[in-house]
Amino acid sequence: MVHTRSLAGVVEIDGLKFDWELQREPQCTADGWKGMVVSLRQTGSQREALLEFPTPKRLLKGLPKGRSQLNDVIAARGVRAALLAGWNPASRGKPMVFMVDANGD
């Protein structure tokens, strides 16, 4: 059996289902390193939230990239943080961007 990394999933928060997907792995740009970005969307809703994670410290030290640490638990924390910060998934408009820590809080 082959084990593959999950780059997307569904989490349930307070009876509502939210889809999450890895949008961008950490990458080096002209402005320096940027952390990974995860998109969140309530199932059946339009408005998206983007969670920007900090750059892993190993990249700042010049070490190899390694695997992105992302799972349903971190995604669920990110959904809760975005909702507490004012994200309304049922509204319309541009995606809202939230900076979170490495644990999704």
C-alpha cells in the first residue's frame, strides 16, 4: 500500500464542514522566504479564507525544505482562528487573509 501525503481535507467545526487545501508550499521569492498558504472554504459557501503560516526556521537557516507539516488538526485550529478573527464564510467578497502561527492558532 502506498501512503501519500494529504494536501487537502475536510474538518468539522461546530457541526459545519470546512474544506481545506494547501495552496502554496514555502518558497523563496525576491522579498525572501514566504511560508505555506492554506485555503479554507465552508462546504457549499463562496467566500474563502487564506491562512498564511510563518516560514519554517529551518529554511531561514539554509537547511533543506523538508515536508510541510499540515493535517486536519492544524486546519481545524486555523478555521477556528479565522472565524474568531471575523471571517464570515457565508458572505461574498474577496478571500480574507489571516496570519497564523505554525500550529494554526
